[in-house]
Amino acid sequence: MTREFTPADAAPQDFAGMAALVTGGASGIGAATAGLLVARGARVAVLDRDIKGAPHGTLALEADVTDDAGVRDAVGRAVRELGALHTLVSNAGIGAVGTVEDNDDAEWHRVLDVNVLGMVRTARHALPHLRQAAAERPGHVSITHTCSIAATAGLPQRALYSAAKGAVLSLTRAMAADHVREGVRVNCVNPGTADTPWIGRLLARADDPESERAALEARQPMGRLVASDEVAAAIAYLASPSAAAVTGTALAVDGGMQGLRLRPTMSRSTT
């Protein structure tokens, strides 16, 4: 009797025996990451405000990263039910559009609370469990932050978002220095413009969604948006035992946006 082949059959089982927690794991990049970690053998908990989209096979925990007590309780439950914690993927975040004149203090506080302090709160409660796991399985313990190309490239109409992601990049490097001797690696991924629900909502509000999407695609040298699965694959690499010597690193998944400077294409007249 033959069995239908599925993508999970081809996935390496390099996360077998490991437990992971993914914040913002019920949609977009977070859901893609949680699903990939499950396929590669991990026991995975998802922390999100809305858990309806949590991938099959994950432990879905409803919590808001702006609520310290809620994060503490969710991390504790994840560890109790999964038996340990080896991998934290801090992915929860929100977007913001505009110059420094366009967002008031309340919006700055809101975005920084989610995108920066949300990672701080989650790490604060996860680190005791990560240290314990590192003592038992050296090289297998990590924190990976979802950062952004906005942390390293000046993008128009993204002042608040860029400030938040710049803080995430600095936080990543500082935490890597703080925890490297404890056996906890800390890295981040810097996606370019990714095809996520937030970008979908941004395009829906545009006067001409098709033209706006074409403009976002054109500013990345590969000429397309980054897929959530591609970012998830980078996160999985940084969290995997294969990256045991990698810490304090920002891995760009941006279609060449940060590093490439292509000449404009020139049309040639024909005679």
C-alpha cells in the first residue's frame, strides 16, 4: 500500500526533541515559522492575540505581548506542556506608516510597546528556561527576533516603524553579548517587504493597490515581494543546531534590497 507524499516527509528532523515558542505565530511569518518547526520535529507553542490561525499541531496560547502577566503565564504554560524551552522566536509586531509628523506620542508608545518591549517581556520570562535547556543541550538553544530591512535602510514613510526595528537590531546584538556564555544564541532576520497580512491591509487602503504593489516589488532587486515561507526558512536555520556558531547576526531576506545597487534598466531604440 502506497502513501501520499507530503512536504513534511522531506523536511529534516533537526528539531526533534526540541521545544519552541513563536510569538505572533497565528498568521504571516509567525505561522509559517511555527508550521515549519513542527514539520522539522519540534514541539511548538504559539502565542498570539488571535489564535484562530495557529498551525495544526501547535499548542495555541492566547496572550498579548504588551501584557507582562499574560506573557509570563503563557511562557510558563508552554514550558509545562512542552516539557522544556529550547527556541524562542519573537515575531509579534505591528506596522506603522508616516513621517515623524504623522504619528502622535500615543502611537509611538503603542508601536514601541509591541515591537520592542514585547520582545523584552517574552525574553525576560523565557530566559530562565532557555538557560536550563542550554545546560542540558549545548548548541541547541536560541532566541530569534523578526527585525526588518527598515532597521538598516532608510525607507520613506516608515519613521516610527524604522525606529522600532532599529531598536530590535540593537537589542539583538546586546542580548547576544549578554547571553553567549550562558549558551543562548540571539540573532535576527531582516525581511524586505514581505507578502504578509499587514502588507495586504496596507495595499487595500492605497488609492491604486496594483500600482502600489508594483512599486513595492520594483524596489527589491529580485522584483517581487518576499514570501513568508522564505523568512521562516531563515528563522529555522538560525534556530537550528546547524547554526550553533551563529550569534549576534542579522540575516537579510530582502531580495537584495540592502546590499545590491543595480543600474536602471535602459530601453534601447531600434532602427
